[in-house]
Amino acid sequence: MSEKANLQNPQFVPFTVREIKPQGWLRRQLRIQADGLCGNLDKIWNEIYESRWAGGGRDGWEILPYWLDGFIPLGWLLDDEELKARGKKYIDCIIAGQKADGWLCPCEDKDRARYDIWAFFLVCKVLTVYADCSGDPRIETVLSKALHSIAAHLGGTLFDWGAARWFECLIPVFWLYERTGEPWLLDLAHRLEVLGINYEKLFLHYADQEPQRRWTFITHVVNIAMALKSGALTSRFRGGDPNVFARMALDKLFTWHGTAAGHFTGDECVAGTSPVQGTELCGVVEAMYSYETLISVGGAAEWADHLEDLAFNALPAAISPDMKTHQYDQMVNQVQCSVLPKDHVVFMTNGADAHVFGWGPKSGCCTPNFSQGWPKFALSAFMKAPDGIVSVLPVPSELNCTINGTGVRITAESEYPFRDSLRYTI
């Protein structure tokens, strides 16, 4: 048995932007996003155009990588040369800033021990997104050096967001392993699992049924939304059913914190079943990405149902029709959008204005991060199975690919979810 065989193949393999092209209403939605906040954020927000990642003096943590995670596939799905060139400009800056030992993040060497390595995980994932979109041959070498640097950095422990989101680094680790088969990458995957928060134990003995007015990493809605895919990812090198953990976690989350939009509350942290509590927009798009990962790794159709629930309910409700403003907390059946009185703030761990629309309400994370929702959804329309092609989402799209040496073109014509018909032309 080869070393490479130690990493189990996913049930379904996603296609790339060169193979999938959104059509109809889905393409129009992506165009609206490109003409809205996502497509112009680097023109108006100095946290991006003056980011330390790009050689400036502003934020050097998650904001720019978050934005690129959605902006890059958006540009390639639309085949928009101007968007692609802007994405490449920032990737070039990130690569140019890589240190000799592989370290990528814009911090002084003396500050590395205190730098929350979550941003390092995120930027490595973004590099794989860019490689899949652009085919840039530099990325494999850059990523190998970066992951070697992470392995050297993990001498003792993870902390804060890095500990809460350790499994996100498995995505670039697996991406590189599938291309090189180098066993040190699976050693790194094991160390990340050992050092990070154990969400399986958290939900086996779930003690957060009642919402609390206190902020913690293990009740944070975005961390939990991301963690839904952690069991599927670790199953690729641990073995076992990739669906078990997510099913267990969602059963408890929907019971104690579920909403009519098919999601769970989290005005920063999980907040009970009252519709006024709301849920953070980052939590919506990260749960969507978790479901997309679960579909790929485990191949269970139920995750596509959950993905549709969010894409057609929670996501559009939190963003204005022109996609130029959004909410931080989206409240189910919200009838008024105004700042709450100081003596009547309904949120557990957020302020009085967390539910209003703006280009950057409450906090800077959702502003760049919501951009991944629609592009990654569009990329999940079809996936490749061992015995053919899977239509995952009944949305208008076109697939051009090669299966067993034969060119295949599939067009899916549909107005779903606005109409109930679907026509395939193969």
C-alpha cells in the first residue's frame, strides 16, 4: 500500500471553475454580487487596499483572506478579467511577502508566538482556491513551504481562533497531499487534531442548551458552523462514517437553537430558539461551506437539503437585493430594522445595532466573508462520482468536463426554487 492511500478519497470530487459555469438566475446573482459590495470592497475599504498583506499598515489578519476566499471564485465563475486581475494582484502580494522559512503572515518575527494562526490557516486555504481557479503553478511550492512553517510553529499548543478552527487547515493539507503524497502532511493533520478543540466531545456531552450572556469560543456560532465539517475531514485519515458527527451536532443545535430558516441562532454565541435572537451572517456562509464539504466527503443527499435551506432562506434575507449592504445578525421574520433601545437589547452577546443593514455593521468579519456564499454554492451544482456525474443542486448551470476520456456537456435549465421544473440536456 502506498503512503498516499492513507488518505481516503471523498465520495464526490468538486469540479473547477473551468468546468462549471452558472447560468440563468444564478449567474445574475453572481453578477449582482460583483457589482455590489464584494466586487468593490478593495476600492472602498482601506482594511483591504491598505492591508499589511498587501504591504500597507492596516489589518494583517483575517479580513483580506476572507474577502479573497469568495472574490476569487466569483471572478473566475463570471470569467471577468478585471476581477481576476485584481484577485491576482493580492495573491502576488501575499506570495511576495513569504519569508524564507515559509511563514506567510504579515507580522514581525518576534510576534509570531502571539499571532493567532487562524489567519495562516485561512490564507493557505485561499491559495488552494486560487490554484484551482487559475492553475497558477507557483502555489504548490508556496503552500508546501507555508505548511512546513506551520508544522514548525506548532511546538506546543494552539490558542484562541487557531484552536477553534484547526480543521480548516486540513483543507490545504489534503489539497497538497493529493498532489505530492508526502507523509509529513498527514503527520501535520494529526498534530492539528491533537492540539485543537475536540468538538466531538463537546457535542457528546452537550452542556450549552440554555443560552448565556457570555462569550466563549466553544459556543461561538461561526466556530460551530465551521466545525460541522470537522468529522468529515478527519474521517479521511481516521476512517469511520464522515456523517456521524455533523448529524449528532445538528440534532442538538436544531433542538436547542434552531430557527425556521433551517439554521441555528448565534448573535455571536448560540442563543436559543427565539426568532428575535438572530444569527451571524458569517455563520450562515460557513455552514454552507461545511455542507458542501460534507456532500463531497460523505456523499449524503441530506447535506444538499441543508445547503438549499440556507442558500434560499437565511443567506438572501441577510443581504440587500443589490448586495451592497448586509446584516451582521439576521432575525427571522424581522419586521423593523432600527437600533434597539439601550434598555431593550435582545441579543445575548451583541449590541443594539447588530441587526441593521450597512456595508460593515457591528464587526468587520461578515463584510468580506459573506462573499463566499454564492460562488461556492454555484461550484457545488455538479460533482464527480466514481461512476459518473452527480447533480447536487437543481440550479441553472452548465458543466463541461471529461469522463473516462470522453468529453461531456450537461446543461441544467431551471428556475428552481422559483419554479418546480428541471431540464437536463446531455
